[in-house]
Amino acid sequence: MPLEWLVGCGGSLDRLRDLIGGAIQSVRDCDVTALGTVAFLLAMFVWYCYQVGREQPRPFVMVSSLMQGADASGLQGGYTHCLSPECVRCAHSSGLNQKLYHNLQEYAKRYSWSGMGRIHKGIREQGRYLNSRASIQKPEVFFLPDLPTTPYFPRDAQKHDVEVLEHNFQTIACEFEALYKAFSNCSLPQGWKANSTPSGEWLTFYLVNQGTCVPRNCRKCPRTFRLLGSLRTCIGNNIFGNACISVLSPGTVIAEHYGPTNIRIRCHLGLKTPSNCELVVGGEPQCWAEGRCLLFDDSFLHTAFHGGPPEEGPRAVFMVDLWHPNVAAAERQALDFIFAPGR
């Protein structure tokens, strides 16, 4: 047996030697200019890989992993403040368009231009889209063209996520009730944000604010926060993504306003829905219902009010931003990159 193994091994070595010799002879027979060209192209490829690898792209992670390391990202009082003068939500006109186009070019260099036609068109003609849109729909930051337009969406538009939220209604409602008990001392508890309204009081408790997790708040609603990770279309990696509890006290009216973009649909899960409370989007009124989701496009002119009696208490909903169903997967990844928090 050992002798047979040695003979077989010797035959393999002979064949390997013949292959190496043949390869060396092939190189000798090649044209020197062709070899130089191949070597140059190989060197350029190695240099390109090095340049791309020097700056690692922002990882595209699920919202459930945003909690780590977010304490030092400009969070005060339980919600985020814009600390950058170059924030795309605060920029205007040509300056914003140039910034967005630069981000798109950077994304395409690292990945691909494939599937970017609609985003490229939107950025190139953003000024015209925003200035010439009918007043009923006018997103303040970014308009993606050729998306189906409607003030309200059917529940089937994001069926999986709607079913997950409604199935966990009691879990979310219980954590809200525990939070709301902190208002017994008549002061604004830590983590809540008071929003400007013509009348009444509108409070929000953010778990994710403009794509950034609020760790202190998430620790107060751990089961609701973990639930976000099971949603397939939750926007958690760009500035258009939010998840919060929104509370309107009796007598509150929210002024008419537009959302920042049409790439998302906003989902409201009713937690407490007193009588005479309405959401009006694009001139169409709808009422919330406890344990049911209401989907709408907040880039339409919209408002909300609570006209119920004080004894019925506040109107409360769990709000989460989901991707518009007609934004393709490649577009979602690119938009996460272009509108990443802090970019």
C-alpha cells in the first residue's frame, strides 16, 4: 500500500511540474506589450479596491440594532435635535439638490446605478416638482416621481406589518398606559416632547426619531421597541423614519401641514380613541379605531383634532413610518444611504 501511494504521488508531481512548465512557456511566448497592459489593469483594479475599502459605507441595519451606541448622537430630553447646519431637512433650493446628487453619486460608485433612474430624475428636477405640485400634496424635502398617489392606503398595502401591529395592540397599549401614569404630577415627564399647536396639547414619545433610536425611551417600552424589529417595511435607517406614541388632549387642533416626503406611508395604530376625533388628509376625514391601523400619505396636506369632552381623556396612537409599497428594494437601499442620519 505505501508503495502504491508513492507511485501515485510521483505521477501527480510530474503532472504538476508539466503544468507549471507549460504556464511559464506560455508567458514567454506572450507579447510583452500585452503583458504590460494586463499588469497595468490589474494594478488599477487593486488601487480601486483599496480606495473603495478605505471608507466603509454606513451599514444598513435593522431598526432593532439602532439602540447600541446612540446615546451620544445629539439626544436631549428624549428626542433628537438637529446639530448639523448641513442637515438635508433644513437645507433649501439648489444647495439641497447638490447635496442629494453628491450622495447619489457616492452611492452609485460604491454599488450601482442600476434601478436609480427614478431617484436620479427626482433629484435632478426636485425644484420643479416641489414648486409646481398642487397644493394638496407638497412634500417639504424630497419628492420621488411616478409613485401612485392617494391620501389614504388600504390595509393590504402593508398587510404583514398591519397584522403584526394589530396582533400586538394590547402589548403596546399596556406600555402606553404605564407611561401615561407619569403625568399625574402635572409636569412633562422626561422623554416626552411638546409640539406647537394652535390650541390644546400635542405630545409625542419617540422610540425612533428621524432614523435615530432614542435609547432612554426604548428602555421604557422594551416590548414595543422589540416589535419594530419584526416589521418588514419599517423605515429605520434614514431621516424619514419615525416611531412614536402621539397623544392629543381634548380640545387640541394640529395646524395643517405637509410631511417631508412621499416615499413613506404613515401608520397610526389606535390606542385610545375618544369620540369626535378625526384625521383629515387631502380634505378627506377619517376616524381612528382602537386596535386598528390607519395608513395615509402625510405628504398630503393634513391635520388632526380632538373635539371630544375632557372626561373621555386623550386620543393616543402608536405611529410608525413604513415604506411606500411601490418603492423598490434597490431604491430603498439607495434612499437609506442618501438620507442617512447625519449625512
